[in-house]
Amino acid sequence: MAGLKVGRIQGRMQPLSDEKWFEYPVHVHAHHTDYAGVVWHGTYVAWLEEARVECLRSVGVEYADWVAGGCELPVVELSIRYHRFLQMGKSAVVRTRMRKMTGIRLHWEYQVQSLDGQETYITAQVTLVAVDRQSGKVLRRLPAEIKDTLAKLPAS
Amino acid sequence: MAGLKVGRIQGRMQPLSDEKWFEYPVHVHAHHTDYAGVVWHGTYVAWLEEARVECLRSVGVEYADWVAGGCELPVVELSIRYHRFLQMGKSAVVRTRMRKMTGIRLHWEYQVQSLDGQETYITAQVTLVAVDRQSGKVLRRLPAEIKDTLAKLPAS
Amino acid sequence: MAGLKVGRIQGRMQPLSDEKWFEYPVHVHAHHTDYAGVVWHGTYVAWLEEARVECLRSVGVEYADWVAGGCELPVVELSIRYHRFLQMGKSAVVRTRMRKMTGIRLHWEYQVQSLDGQETYITAQVTLVAVDRQSGKVLRRLPAEIKDTLAKLPAS
Amino acid sequence: MAGLKVGRIQGRMQPLSDEKWFEYPVHVHAHHTDYAGVVWHGTYVAWLEEARVECLRSVGVEYADWVAGGCELPVVELSIRYHRFLQMGKSAVVRTRMRKMTGIRLHWEYQVQSLDGQETYITAQVTLVAVDRQSGKVLRRLPAEIKDTLAKLPAS
């Protein structure tokens, strides 16, 4: 099956040459696909999470430690645009960066692309909020340690 | 862990009493949850798919038959807002309806709520397009049979 | 794709007419399948869990309540034989029963079959142990409440 | 939660120092876990598949190419023993090797261990058969190309 072409959606992508993204490689295995032989659309949500956590690990932070310390970062908004199908056996790269912090909301953006950057499979945005693990309530402000760590991420 | 409260997001929900939704019940099992004991945010994507396909089955159509007939309906846009956590062992209902058709694009909307309708866990929108299975290309128009079936769905 | 026929494996199935099983229906959606258009082999593990928990619910117990009460039942052994492929769009039934208790080990068995019982897709065994949630250690004996509940399950 | 200790099961592991295994690293993300904060027992099935396919890639073969060429290798038997819990945020290694070929049946074995090899989380066996993609029937013999490739794998 050839790629899915949805008119002008791909044309909205900006050139990225001078921007800094964290890159997380993936390979499409059978369990990622559905009957169509391409990545099932929900599989990407797991990849976005993995890329985000690995991005934090690249600056020395283990998300599980934040959780153990009482602060969780659940997803409160997720949006994905699917541009092309990605087939079993292919490799791809999940590119991510934190676009901005607004209070306790962290805005991340994503592109899943071919290794040569010529094809974009999906683009996505994810918003997280800082939540107190004990009470389940949104924190008033980001813990200083977390804020400092996020400041070390590749600038967008 | 108590529910996640994100300011005014929940206030945007409209009263639904005079609207027709297809309702698909779910129960939260261990494999739906993550370390926080609540439904992992990507799990909902599977439930949205199940509710959509079961909605079609409620009017006599098996999606797999459309696929066998050469027409697929892949997701091209997905957006989810997470309002409250949904815990292991709880039951909930996925409410869905097709909001509109614009050419070959089908716009579905969703609410995952408690059985009594008092709590909303997520709201979501999904857009599908009709694609030719052989070529992978977007169809110019919806096959008549599919269009007729969709017209039978609960009106929004 | 036709069913997978693996020699005499199917012939080992016993007639089941006089036995009591709990039956949990499933329907194959896209996210359950892989590139081959049939249920991905790992998907069954989720269905086995769902059937087991729903079997407990059928006698009035919510597994999440046992967990909240401090007792978990993690899987310590799992074995599955795959007899036939199960295709997207098909319905099937997960048949399960607790075969025996040996101390704190619970032995469950499963068959996933077509609705008419004519085709067997997989057969499986799962062994659980009772674990103290706080310490993570295996309990010396089953809590009385849990033992009593399990005694109410369909006898094998 | 501490590790799950199930009596003498771990004692059955043999020393592995003089054997050749393919090693595939994994890191535990939120979507791999369940309410207990540890890897959900079904998640391992995906990791076993990934390790097997990456093992083939390490000798130059892409499984998707075999599928495109008409030969699939579905799983016909799977068994897993769970020895210890593996927690979110931890890294581990999936060690695998093809133990033997008997006709068209390929027998693989696995260990998921801590990076230092001191802890074993699970051990597993998976049996695959070669199936003709078109007919869905088991092949009489392995295609020569596939047999030659498998002969290049780390010897057990």
C-alpha cells in the first residue's frame, strides 16, 4: 500500500533545518501494525511518550524519579495529524521538543519522519500538567528542580 | 488518587439530554492502566475505535466487510482532552456520534463518561477519510453504500 | 488468509459439553490485529485477563477491591497454544475456568473459540499467585475472603 | 514494591557465561506498566517479538521482506515464567537465541534480565512455524534462503 496523501496537509510543515529537536528512533514491528500492514494510529501515542521520556533522560532525568518524588506529568491534551502510512519493517525517527511552558502546563510538539527527513508520517502536540501524586490535584507551580531540568532541554 | 481537575475545561461540556449518541460500555482492566492506577492516556484511542466500529455494527455494517470490499477509513486527525482520571475496576461508557461528513472526511465526536453521566473522563474528535485499499489513495467520493449506511447513524 | 492448521494440535481438545466454563465474548477490532489481518498473538493475553476478571465479577467480586485491600494476583506462568488465526471483524468467545488451587497458586485454563464452538483459536493456561501489595512478597495462604469467593466459581 | 520471589523458580536458571545470546535493550515506560507500577505481564510478548526480529536484522534480514516474499512465521506456542517484577524507569535486556529447528518449527528461548545480569525478570519460550502467506497453510519445508539465514544466528 502506498502512502496516504491528504491534499495540502503536508504543505503546512515548516523547514526545520535551524531548529533543535530530540530524535528518538523507532522500528515498526508486527505488534505496532494493524490489518493494513501499517502502524496502527494509536501506536504513535506510545512512541510520543517514549520520545518525551527519553528526551528527559538525555538531560539526566528519569521521569520515574519525579513520580517517586510525588510529581506526575499526565497528558491533558493530545492531538495528532496523520500524513502518511508507515509500513511494517520500516525505521523512522520521532522528533520532539518542548515548545513552551505556561505555568504548570508543558507544551510538546512532535514529528515522526523517515530517517532521511523526506517523509513525515505524523505531526503531534501533547500538553502535560504537573500533578501532585498524593492528592491527584494540579500543582500551583512547577517544582524548582523540574523547572530547572526542563530549561536544559533543546530550545525551540 | 482523586480526579484530575483542570480548571474550566469541564465547564465547556454542553448539556446532552436532547441529543442522540451511540453508547459503548467499557470496564477498566489492569492492562488498560499505567503505574498511576488509572487508564493510560493511549488506551482511550482503542476504545474510540471500538465504539466507532460498534456504532456501525448497530446499523448492520461490519467495518471489516468495507475493508474486504476495498474501502478503508483510516484516521487522519485525532484530538483528545483529558478531564478526569478513570481508575482500575471502574465501568464507563464511550458515547459517540458522527457529527458530519464533508466530502470524503467523516467527523466523529466522543465523550467517555461515568455510567450516571455525572463525570466526564475525556472528550475527543476523530476524523476519518475514505481510502482505496489497493492504491492507498484518498477516494474522490464516498462509495454509495457507505454513504447510505452513514446516513442511518444517530443524527447529531 | 485461511486458518492455520498445525497437524494434530486441535485433536487434543476434549469434548466440553458437560463442563462449566465462564464465557466472555470478544470482537476483533483493528487494534487487535497485525499486518496479517488476524489477531496479533499478544492480544490474547489482554483477553485472558479480561475474561478472568469478568469471571470474578460474575460472582460479585471486583478484582480492584482485592488490590485496594492489599492482595494482588499477578501472573507467574502463562502458556498459549495457537491453533487457528482469528480474523478482523469476527466475534469469538473466551471460555475460562479456574481448574484448581494449590496453596496460593491459582490455575486457570482457557479456550478462545468461535461462537458456535466449532473452531478453537487458542488454548491457554495461566497461573496466578497471591502477593501482598505492600511488600511484594508471596502470601503464605490465601485470604479467607478470596478463598471463599473462588469456591463460588464454576467448578471444573 | 519489592521483587516477586517465587520459591525455587529462579534457582533453575543455568549459568550462561559460555553461551551466545542476542541482546536487545529495553526501558520501562508508563505505557508498559500497569496499576502496580511494574511491567504488565502481556507487555513482554511485544518485547520478545521485537528482540526476535532485531536478532534477525543483526544478520542482515528484515522479517517484513520475508512476509513480502510470501513466508510468515506466526507464533504457535508461547510460554512465559515470571520471576521478578520489573519497575517503571528501569532498563533491562531481552536475551534471545534460536535453540533449534525441527522441520518448519523454530524454537526460540528468552531471558529478560537486569543490565548486570544479576536479576531475571522472566524466562520464555516461543515456537514459530513457517506459513505460506497466500494460503495460510504450514509449509512443508523452510525456504532455503530462510534456512540459510537462520543458520547464521548465534549458536546455542
